[in-house]
Amino acid sequence: MMRLVPVANEPMGQLSPQPWMDAPETKAVVAALMADGADVRFVGGCVRDSVLKRSIKDIDIATHDPPERVLALLDEAGIHAIPTGIAHGTVTAIIGKEHFEITTLRNDVETFGRHATVAFTDDWTADAARRDFTMNAMCADSQGRIYDPFNGLADLGAGWVRFVGNPAKRIDEDVLRLLRFFRFFAHYGRPPMDPAALEACRKAAPQLVRLSGERVAGELIRLLQAPDPAAVLIVMHAEGILAPILPEACEFSRLKVLTWLESRAMVRDGIRPDPIRRLGAMLNTDAAGAKAIGERLKLSVAQTTRMTAIAVPRVAVDVAMESRAARRALRKVGVDEFRDLILTAWAAHRVVNGARSADTARWSQLLDLADHWQPVQLPVRGADALALGVHRGPAIGRALAEVDRWWEENDYQPGRDEALEKLRAVVGAGLAGGVRGHSGRSGR
């Protein structure tokens, strides 16, 4: 039975044809949800980014049908669905590799952080009023007609990141919106920042300590993926926003140059904008401090290890580094870490010395070494030391370490025959200790 539904605000714009809207999976989900006459619209980022002709990551859909009815409609259409947040009206539809988050229109009855008591509604404007920024409050129907109750289209075109409603009240509802303001400005904004929003963020900054490390890290990492995160982070630093969450961040000039090197200065395999590299580059701390940051932000072990290696390098790299020293560093830390160190050191060097063609050529040569590096392995093994009479245990390690030092000094050039001869000399000179027969026992 077809139902009459409330008439929402009039459309204010029109999306150009969108491949993601015309995809069979999208059409199947929309057709299922509209089977008995429900009003269905795309909401949030997919609309915002389509207006800007950016790539679409997630497709979110809203409807006034309650979640139980959404599940039934999808089931009737043979579409797999998961009640991912049914208490708050969210269902996820899955077709192949495509996921669609479908949420029932809501009103907030009470708000407290991430959680809120909600009531379902059929009022599109009321649902849009729950969203953080005007550019995120737009929606579009299946024909691409854009509904824009809070002037998000104009704000998006002007690069104006503006809260829906009173900024202080919206931040008080969920302090994470404070960090989201700066993250969205980094990706979508143009100076100046909205004064009312900036003032609200400044006043609410002490509340950031209430956030979990995971939520803070999620916003910081997304911010660091922006084309020019340093410009926004400088404002955050000046306004006291970073002090409660990342007081160690201060190397913004180095970060700015690093961002330029990654994204615009060169095109190389293995080099692209990287938020963990950028995070490490803007820190001023020691190894213990870097570990504490990883724990505070609940980063993974791999992320913390990499961030620490960038902030507190295990090997020194500079523009005057000889190729032999670079090969030693590559062997010690590996290609990925070496590349991180070169880019970070290059950025720091350029901050102090400016752009010089000779320096650029040398830094590029060091990156060439990384691009063409093939891991090397000492051509003798523990079995060779055993065959020469060295006892099992630490003595083998000492013998091989002595040969390895010699091999490294010779730039990894000697082959197996020469390395065996060196090992024989080490054993004969007793440099390793623990050689059978040296203590008067045969060991046999």
C-alpha cells in the first residue's frame, strides 16, 4: 500500500550524473527501500564530495522507515542486511563488496558524547539539524536533487566550515566535534575560520582530555591526510587545542615542507602522503616520550614503532651522507624507515637552508639508493663457524659479528670465499673465544 509522506523542503540544487548512484548495487538498495513508497535520500559525505567532484568512500542513506521495516524490505529484495546499530536506527546492507549504511531519520532527545537518546521521525530537517556542519547536512534523492536546509551548498562553495546551530552547544553535545571542525577545515575549508566556531573550540579545549585515545587518533590521522595539515595545526597550537592531546607537536615548519615533498615535489614509487610519517615529523620528543604518545593515542605497535623511528632516528642521515654510509643505514633500518628518515631530514634541512639545487640532487640520489636497494646477507653462517671448531652458543655470534664488521667496512663486496677466510682468521686469532681445544679440552 502506498503511503503519503510529509513534504520536505524544496530541492536547492542538482548533482551531475554520478557513477556511484548509477551502480547496480546502489540502485538495488534504493529500489528495495522505496518498494512501498518511502522517501529515501543519500546523506552526508557522498553528497558533499559529489558536489566537489571528489571520490566517494562511503554511501550513506536515510529513510523515515523504522529499522525493523528497513530490514524486512531488504530481506524481501534478497539483500543481506546487518542490524549494526538498530537501537539508533542503523542497518547495513551488503551486496558483494559494497556496503550501504541506512539510518532512520532521528531526533535527539538527549545527547551525551557519542551516545544519545533518539526518537525516530519523518522530519528531514530535524534529522539534518543533528549533523555537525552545514556541508554535512545536505541530502540528495535518487534523481540527484539536492536538499539543503542549512545553506551547506553555499558554505561548501565558499570553503566555510560552519556548525549547524550554536557551535558551543554542538561541541558540548560531543567534544569530538571540536577536532572534527579542524579536520574538516583542513580538507574543505578556506581562511578565515568561522570566528564563532573558533571561539567555541578554544573555550572547550580543556574538555578534550575526556576523549578516548582512539577517537583523538582517528581525527588526527584524518587531519594529517589533508593537503596542508600544518596550516591548520599551527592554528590549533596557537589556540591551545593541541596542548591537552598532543603537547609534543611543535615542528610545524618541518611538517609543512615534508607535506610538500610527499605530495608535490616529486613522483616516486613508495612516496605518497602518509599520516604516520607526518605525525612523527612534527614531534619533538625522546624515545620514551614517543612510546607514551603511542600509548596515549592507542596506536598499534607498528604505528608506534614507525612514529618513534621518525621522531627519534636510529641512524643519522644528512645531505652530506656518503653512499657507503647510506648503504649501512639501509641495511640497519630497511628501505621504508630509511625513506622516512631521508624525507624528514630533507624537510628539516630545507627549513634551515632553503632550496638549493645541489642539495635537492643529493637528497634525490639518497632516495635512488633506497629505490634500488637489495638486502644483503653475510655470506657465512653459524654452520661455518662450527665447522672451524667454534663451540655452540655465544662464541658463534661473536665470531660472525667480527666478520660482519669487516664485511660492512668493505661495503659488502667480499664474497663467500673471502668471508670464510676472514672467519678462519678470526677463529685462529681467538677473537671469538669458545674454540674447541683452546681450553685444553677437545670438545669431541
